[in-house]
Amino acid sequence: MIVNALALAWVSFETVNIAWRRPELLSPGALWYRQWAVPLIGAVLLGVGVTYMVWKRPHTKAGACDAKSTAAGT
């Protein structure tokens, strides 16, 4: 459990680090969407994923894996 928490913290840190805008790396007069490309794409992917999970609810389907039966080995 501690390893999972550390991994989540590290991935969160790296995601923010990569997505952070660095204007000094852009060419002068770069368009706004080039400056914000990584955060915008991340937000779109997160939005699509959350929309899919809420709308389709794949975790509640009859064929979904049951944690109790998996833990019991059945």
C-alpha cells in the first residue's frame, strides 16, 4: 500500500512537471495552443475518461471482475 501511495505521488509530480508551461522554450510569438498543449490534452483525456466511466459504467457490468471472487480464487 505504501509503494502504491509513493508511486501515485511520483506520477502526480511528474505529470505536473511535464505539463508545466515553460515560455522560454517556445519560439517568440508562439500561438496560445502551443503554450498550453500538454495541459489541454491532459484535460481532454481526463474529461473523456471520466465521461466514459460515468456514462457507460463498465465497472458495474455483469462481466466485470468481482474482487471477492478473485481474492478467493474462484
